[in-house]
Amino acid sequence: MNKNLQIIVCLLYIIFICLLLNQLVYSKKTENFNDSKCKKKCSRGLSLKCPHAGCNVKEKNGEFICPCHGSRFSLEGKLLEGPAETDLQPCGCNK
């Protein structure tokens, strides 16, 4: 029994270490995503990438406007005028 208990404790320790490492890696990836995406490519929790051709929309006169082809979006990301066919996507960050 003593040897079985040692094996169980060893396995539990390995699982704990794996979970700890996974948490460290995951939190670091999330920070990098937030730092790079939300400061440069997001506003108001929305991606600034136009769903039509991928240009960065600009906030102007109370709406987002795509400088490439003129698509317009509300400040909530709803499509107001094409050629884009969908709303702006959520950024995925809390900044």
C-alpha cells in the first residue's frame, strides 16, 4: 500500500505542476493579446478592422468610418452603410 500511495502522491504533484504552468502560460498570452490588440487595434471594446477588406476604421463624428471603401458603423459596432456586410467584431479585451 505504501508504494501505491507514493505513486498517487507523485501523480497528483505532476498534475498540480502542469496546471500551474498552464495558468502561467495562459495568463501571459492574454496579457500580450490585450496589450497589442486593445491599445492599437481596438476601441470601445470593438475591433477596428473593417470586415469588408480589413482596413482600420476611424472614429469620426460619432461613428466609425472605413477610409478604404466608406463603410460606416455606429459606436456600438452596428453596420450603418456598406459595402461591408457585417458589424464590427468584439475586441475580446476589457480595456
